[in-house]
Amino acid sequence: MTTAITLPQNKAQKISIRVLSILMFTWMLALGITKLIGTEPHLVDTFTKMNMLSIMKPAGFLEILGGLGLLFPKYRTYAALGLLPMFIGAFAAHFASQTMLPMGPHEYSGNNAYTLHS
């Protein structure tokens, strides 16, 4: 039988973990929905440049599922461990393809300050 890792927590720690879990869920939900719908041109363009367009929708689904898992203490550890390879894979894919997504309210114009140059 496997159990989640639990640490002694006071009330402030429990509240902090809950708030951070909700924030992370919201972030993962937004990312997942964006990938599922596929309406963001820069996102589709980036996945196409990385030759990974076929995994965009499954990645979006897994992000939503992982975000939901973060909301429930019983599944939080497993959800975090499931999301970790996705984050590592996303970093590696962006690094290998030398593309980066904009991190602000900018329009994606292809070759901009967020594109890595060798």
C-alpha cells in the first residue's frame, strides 16, 4: 500500500499549501485549455516548429488532469510527480528547438527577443 508523503503542518502551512495548489491548478487549467482548443497562433506555431503538433492536445489534457490532482491532498504528490516530466520535457523541447514562448502580453512575431540564438 502506497501513501502520500505527509509532513506535520500548522494552520498557516496548510493554508499556504492550499492557496498554492489552487494557483497551480488555475495555471495548469489555463495552459491545458489553451492547448486543447489550439486557438493561440504562437502556441500552434511553436509546437509545429518543434515537430510536436500531434502531442499538443494530449499534453493539454494531462496538464488539466495534473492540475486537478493538485487540488486533492490524497493525489497531490502523484499529480506533482506526473507533471514534473512534462515540465522537464517542455524545457528540453524548447531548448532543443531553440524556441521560447513569450512570457508577457506580447504578440508572437517569430524571430523576436524570446528566440534563442546560437
